[in-house]
Amino acid sequence: MLNKSTVTEYLENYLADLEYAYGRNKSLENLNFITCSTPWFNNEQEADEYLEELRSVAGAFKQASWSKR
């Protein structure tokens, strides 16, 4: 059964993979190359906004899963 904790882990792992690919140098080439279903990023602003939204979603799920325990 899928629960909020599992969803949170999936989101956090996905985020970590994207952040690793994007890296400190903000390599759009790496980020776009290793992903398949993630949107294509044309510039750093698009990538940064996507990652920030994903951080917010992961954080909301994490907070919700902890508040229900």
C-alpha cells in the first residue's frame, strides 16, 4: 500500500537525482540528458523554478506525513 511516507521518499529521491544531475555548475545539458519524462529546460530559470516547486511539494508531503503520525 502506498502511503504518504512512501510518496515523500519517492519525491525526495527524484529531487535529489535532479539536483545531482543539475549540479553546482547548473548544467542544463546534464539535466536534460539524463531525464526522460521530466520537462525539457531551455534555461536555468526554468530548471530553478521546477526544482523549487518540487522542493515545495516534497516538503508539503513530508510535513503532512509527520503531522498524521
